[in-house]
Amino acid sequence: MRILFFISFQLIIIVINGQTTNSESLLFTNHIYDNKIKSVQLYQARWNLSYPILKLHSADKMVFHFDLLDDQAETYSYTFIHCDKDWNRSDIFPNDYTDGFAENQVEDYESSFNTTVKYTHYKITIPNDRVQLKLSGNYILVVSPIDRPDEPSITQRFIVTEDAVKIAADVHRPMISADNNTQQQVDFTVAYPGLSISDPFRNIYAFILQNGRWDNAKRNLKPDFSGVNELKYNSLSDKNIFQGGNEYRYFDIKSIRYQSEFIRGIDFVNAGYNVYLFPSDSREFKPYFYWQDFNGKYYIAIQEGKKYDIDADYVNVLFTLPTKQFIAGGNIYVSGGLNNWQFDNNNRMIFNPDKGEYECSMLLKQGWYNYEYVYLKNGTTDGTASFFEGSHYETENDYSILIYYRNPQDRYDRVVGTTTFNTLNRLSN
């Protein structure tokens, strides 16, 4: 039986690799392939706003949520792909990193209740009684229709860590940068007394993520100094410097009966709700002002209901960004977790010359949302938000440090430690 499931998994991977519509590079990113799928979220079970990092061989759980906007439910299956530190497929087999069935059906799903937009809500708990993960590392969760395994609907990244090292981190204004009013620098020390590492400069790799994002991550960092079972990454280089950005814009649509802050109007048209946000001003040259945010994430919630997974409705949210003229050389996007940090037609803004503004409409589930405006230059993938949002060294951000170890005798990259911290009350000048 285990052999048959292993062969089935290998055939799925071969077919996926042979697709022309979904490239190999997309397979190893956070991506939604089906336009009818919305509200994809993966987080630690104990906190909806946590990052998808799971401790190996612990009681920790992660939960994965998504909605299919359709009158009819679809039957889905899911599987896992182990990746190296750079999100390429590892040179190991599924039975090396999973214990249980290689492919499993999504069995936890419910239909929406009393909503204008009909949908089915799906949920996966990781690990579960059907499959457990045996190794640390980078993982891709692949969700596909059970009768079409060669057509993935969702791919989502997550991390499994051993927590075998200790990481002490600090954040401050850069010491060697001329833009130290707009940037933040992350320094950290890695202590590994329990690991026998003969050449840490060749076998240890550090990554830094800002607010859980991979598009602007600092990758494959090497230490500046090495001591006895200790590595230091400090202020002598610019490799660990980020734009501070700004606090995220936000709006609250957990109720459609009243207009909360930043909501200009709500109406019911063609059997659905439209929510109009107040026009957004550019903050590029405005002073920094702190307010509490979700660092780009969103939280599903509903005021008039008990079970937000299936009681929350979908509404059209209309964003407007006034500008004096069309901005050439790129596109403007509404960016954040609300579109899985992607830049595509779902969140691209269109210039309206009659009104002198950029406009975008997004179908979103009720809740609290963070977002920002990003100008993405043609031919680039790392969008900068400072064009409309400004950037400040004081901005509150989350930083996650990931430590990978490649033992020369192994065929995969281990994640030997992670830490996530917030800059609030710890940012030094």
C-alpha cells in the first residue's frame, strides 16, 4: 500500500512538471491557480496572525484555510513537497520526509450560510492522523482537485524547524548607510553548542524575512565573525538592511450594516455588496505616525454572526488613489496578504483619466484588512511601497530569522533554528 501511494505521488509530480500553464517556478511559490479560490491562509493554530513555522516533533499544529466561490463543492486532495533553502525540490523522496499517506483528501469543509456569495470553506490541519512530517526544512503544500492531480489549485510555503540553535537579534538604524532615516538593520548572533559543524561559513545559511515576505527577503547571508560555537551577523555590511516602510493602511468590513473608519459608503447592487473606501492620499513625504496594524495581514471576522468561517460574506471593496497624472514605466497594485503578496490582475489598479485617480476593485471576505500601494517597475518583481507610502526607520515591523544547515553527508537542507521578533520598543538609534 505504501509503495502504491509513493508511486502515485511521483506520478503527480511528473505530470505537474510537464504542465505548460503552470510553470515549475510557480509550483514553489505561494500561488492561487484557480480564480474561484479566495481567502487562502496558513498559520499556527494558536494564533491567526502568526507565520507558518512549525516546530518538528512537537504538539504544534498549523491550519490551512481557503474558500471555493461556487454553488457546488469540489473534492480536493493535498500533498507536500520538501524543498532546499532556495525553494528548489530537495533530492529526497516523499517517504523520507513524510510518515503516512503521501496524498490525502481534504475532509473538513462546510458550505457558507446566509451569504450573498455562495462558497465552500475548506480546512486542513497539519500534521494530522493521516500524515506527519519527519524532517525540518522548507515545504510546499499542494492542493489539487482529487480527480485532476495534474492541475494544482493552490501552492503554499511553510517552514518546519528543529530549534536546535539559539538566535539573539537586534534592530537599529543602519550605521553605514546614507539613508539611515528610512531603513532598518537587523543584527543577530547564532549560538549552536549542540551541533557539530566543522565549516559554518560553508554549511550555515541565514535568511531574514520582513513581515513574512519572501519577495524582499535577505538570502544566504554569511556570518561576519565566528567564535566558539557562535556566529555573528552585524553592522559591518549592508546585506541585512531593509526599507523600514510605513505602517499599513487598514479598513474594517466585519459589518455591512454600518460604515466604520475609512469606509465612505456601502450599497447593495446586483445581489451583492459594494464597499467604497475613502480616497487614499500619498504619504511619501509625510512624517511618520505610529498606529497598530497587522503588518500586512488580514483577519477574517464578522459582527453579525457566530461562525466567521462560513457566516462571513464576500463584498466588492473599491480602492481609489488620486494622482495628477498617469505614472508610466510600471503598474500600481493594492498589496498585502489580501492578495497573498502577489502582483497580478486581481490587485492591479487602473488609471481613470476622467477622475484623475487609480482604481481597483477586489472581492474580499469580511474582516479586518491591512494594505499598501506598491509601484512595480516594468521588468522587476520586488515592488517598493515608498513611492506612495514613504519609508521610516521608526516603522514597526516583524522580522523572522531562519537558519539553514547543510550537512555534507545529507541530501537536504535542515532548518536548525528560527526566531520572529517585533521592532516595537526595541528599535535603537
